[in-house]
Amino acid sequence: MNRLTGSDGAPALAILGPDATRLLRELDQVFTGWGREAGAEEIMPPPLYPVTDLEKFDVYVNFPQLAWVAGSLDLTNNQVKPEDGGFAPKDVKEARYGLPHATCYGAYLFHEGDRIADDALVTLVNRCFRNEDHYGGLRRLASFQMREIVALGTYEHTQRVLARFTERILAFSQALGLDLAKTPAADPFFRNDGARALMQKLSPVKYEFQYGDLAIASVNTHRNFFGERCDIRLATGEFASTSCVAFGLERWLAVLTERHGGNLAAALTAVRAATAATGA
């Protein structure tokens, strides 16, 4: 499917065939199972949000280069059709909806205004959208699926969750024969000025699990940033801390496909064997 491409000509979208879909679903079941075993409740977010919701998280300040937005067609002239593969600005009304580039936003918006337990845990999967400067097939897409396990509660709870799933990611990848490197990375949820940005520089808040040059999972600490922005509080009245574990499903699919020379049946067998071996 090559109708949308990056500046390098690589396809930005993909339609998965039956075998690839089967493998991706198997992977998602593994990661979802990890969350459920830990007590996570599953929620189902929408694929887009009012821009006013995403604006709460400084999405358009910190990630403007990644943003996709959506607006309805202006039917004033009754006849509107795309030209040269797109609609002209005059044909589109105000873009009041934003397409998220991360899944976890749905967890914070779901709990907005809530008083939660010290050890809340949810899991969710969503389509994510990123306006990248280049694409690379399943390794880097404009639209892809991300499964997340999100911890909300005390800071200590959020860190225990990250430690637990870091061990599971490394054990599962080792059983799959994937040599992953845990690498600190920058993730500018916070403005470049102020105490939060300084704290991020002193103590990394994001670690990626990389296969070669490709990050296929990450663990992320947000402290009380999302708790403040969505007024999520503990019983004590303090703002909740949050953290998340993220899995880029198409990226796992790409890595396993490469690992098994394009043999998706062999990759599926490997995932099931690794699941059994690690108790995943």
C-alpha cells in the first residue's frame, strides 16, 4: 500500500495480511495478558480527541512536528472533491479533533477528575498517528497500533510497575532470541524550562528497548504531570503519579519477521514458545 509515502519514498501505511494480523494479535494478547495478570482493567479509547483535550498535555507545544489533526468538509458550495490527492484548505472547516501520537492519553482522560486508589492499573490499545519526516514500512508508520499498560497512584507504585514489566520484556525478548538494549531516551512531555525539565535531565524518565536501531517498547515515568493536568488525585488529595509501559505492535511484527526471514508461521511458533517458556 504505497499511496502515502514519506520524503524518502517509503510507504507510510500498511494493510496487514492474514498471517501478519494473526501474529500481531498474538503479540497483543501476550502484552494484554501481562497487564491483566498484574490487575489491570482494560479500557477502550477513541481514535481521536478534541484538540482541547490533547492541548492539556502540551502536545502542540512539545510535539507539533508529529501532529495530525482532523476537520469536517465545508459543504457551503455543495460540491467538494479532492484535487491532486488532497482537499484544499478552503474546503475544510476548523480542525477541532486531534489524532493522538500515544495511546496512554486515553487513560488519563478516562480518569479525569477522579479520586483513585494508590495502585490503579489500566491497559489499552489504540491507533497512534505520527507525521514523521521519513517512514520505513512496518518499522516506522504514519498510523500504527500501540498497546500500553498505565500505572496511576503513588510514585512508588508507578516505579514498581515499570520494574516488573522491564523484567518481563527482557525475559520475553531473550526467549525470542532478540537481543534488546535498554537505552535512556528523551521524551519532552515537559516544557524545556522549569523544574520538571531539569529533573528529567538529571534522572531519565524514559527508557527504550531497542533491537538494533529500532525501539520496540519503552517504559516511561511522568511523575505527577498527567495527574495535575487531569486533576487525578489520591485519597489524600495529592495529585496522582503515573507511568506507562508501551509496545509498538507493528514494530514487534517487523522485528520478528526480519528475525525469521519473512516466515510468519515460524515467528508465530516462536512467540507461543516464548510465552510458554516465560509464563507470559
